[in-house]
Amino acid sequence: MSHQTVIILDFGGQYNQLIARRVRECGVYCEVRPYTTPLADLRAMNPIGIIFTGGPNSVYLETSPRVDPEIFTWGVPILGICYGCQLMAHALGGRVVAATEDSAREYGKTETYFDTACRLFKGLPAQGITWMSHGDYMEKVPQGFALTARSDACPNVAIADEARGFYGVQYHPEVNHTQHGTDMIRNFLYEVCGAAGDWSMSGYKETAIRRLRERIGAGKVLLALSGGVDSSVAAALLAEAVGKQLTCVFVDHGLMRLNEGDEVESAFAPWDINFVRVDAEHRFLVRLAGEAEPERKRKIIGEEFIRVFEEEARKVGAVDFLAQGTIYPDVIESGAGDAAVIKSHHNVGGLPDCVDFKEIVEPLRLLFKDEV
């Protein structure tokens, strides 16, 4: 089953994952894509709506992130948030300037007044708190746009061209500080984009298992199991899908809670899979001795994990698929688009050198942690 999709176009904002979480909480599937993604690729996703994220830049600078104006001709509703709002205004003939007066700059909690006749604010209170963070000002809004929200300091907190389904807000509806922010996102999805609400985690397990069976067929799968949530859930999906075709190498690195290694092993006992447990505690503790810096520890653990896994993989021999517990934040935080690299992730990059496999399979690649 294919789901309706909303594209979240990433312009480097710090809340991009949170926007995606809010959309999925509303029962709509979405993916975060960098603003540099070719338009043909975006259009091929057949989105029912697009959300432009915030970002740290000023739209009037030549070096700032841009989007091809063709995207505004698709007939697809667009919601611009903070930088995304100003980018829309700038691209469609408005004018955005650096604020020269304190009255045009807004940061933090701000009393805001809404035009509830606008579909974005349908059914919501006409007054509430929003979370602002902008030092630029829309001096002129594009033709066809109405002012749909204001504050005491700013007359154009939100703008809308309802005929084309274009909306822009200078605050962050995705954060908890904005009252009814999720309801505004829900209104965009359902009132504007016509979402059917066809995404839920309840049906994901069956869909994932079916797709894994179709893709893997009679192939052999090798998975490195750390005992963490991500690799364990990926292993469970694969165990359910292909059973004995799966070999799990559980690298017991000695860094888990007391008896947790035994619990991991017993958790997989119900499945008829090849489960290999490697006692590598001593190796890891020797490598980590004297290290205090967290990122250095991560790299040591990741490197040693791969070395141990490689040794066991040689015993298994050639396989068709290497499975990993990669999840969506791993992908985004590891440098997709303009997103900040929060920390390194052993599931993205750093593939083992000595494993003979044809393809990588990542059952959880598009899921957030709580969805896993």
C-alpha cells in the first residue's frame, strides 16, 4: 500500500525532524528532503503538500538557500515556516528586509491574533501564544496574499493565498510553546491538502514484513545486532519475514545493563534463525580504557563493533543482503541536506570491508525512534 506523502523541504532549520514528527502524528506520511533535491525527484513523489522549513539564513542574500520557482506552479499546497515563509514571499514578488526597528524583530513567546476565517486557523481560538524567531521582516507581501495573523509588533505574522493553497507563518507551529500549533499543521494537512489520514504505525509491521519477503526472496541476510532498540527491531522484522535465512551476529560488547545480553538472546529464542552471540566485552573495555571524550568513545565503539562483526561474517561467508538498523534521524543527522550533524552514527557509513554482500536492507530507514 502506498501512502499519501507530504514533502518537508529542508532549508537548514533546527526543528525539521520535529515538523516531520508532527505531520506523522496527524496520520499523514512525510519525508524530509534537502532543498537541493532535483524538482523531478520531488514531483515523482506525487506530494499532496509541501512544507518549507525554517533556517538560519536571510532570503535576500545571494548565498541563501533557494528553490526553483517552478514548484509554485504545480498546484500543490505549500506551507512556509519562518525562513520558509519569507522564502515564499521573496520568490513570489514580495520584499523581505533586515529589521531595522525592534518592533519588526520577534523572539520567544509572542501574543498573536488570528483570522479564524483562514483555513489554517479554522476552529481555533482567535488569540494565543506563538514561538517566534525572526530578525527579518516582510516589508511587502506578494500579490494575492492576505494578512491572516498579527502580533502587537508585526502586522504580517501569517500570510495566505487561499486560492493557490499557499500559507506562510513567521513562527514555529511545530514546537510545544506555540498554542494549537499541531492543530494548525493538521488544518494544513486536512483542510488544505485534503489528506486522508492513511498513515499509522499499526499497519507498518505487516507492510514491512511483506515487502521484506518480496525483496529478499530466497536470499540470505546477515545482520549485526548490538542489542539496542533499532537493530533489535530490524532483526525481529527480518526474523518474522525470512526466518532461517537470517543470521544475526550479536556483538556482546559488555556495555549494556546487567544481564541484558542474556535478555537479548532470550528475546530471539522464539524465532528459527541463526543467532550467533560473540562475547567481546574484554576487547571493548581495553580499547576504551582512559578515553573520556564522548565522540571519541562512539568512534572507538563503532570501529571495534565492525571489526568483531567482520571476523564473524567471514565464518558465515557470502550473503545476499547486509541488514542494518538505520533509522530516519541517523540519516538526517549524519548530514543529509543542510541539517546539522549532531553526532556520528554507526549505522550510516562505516560499512564493514570484509563482508561479501550484494545489497543493503534497512527496514527502519524512514522511521523515527518512537515509531521504531
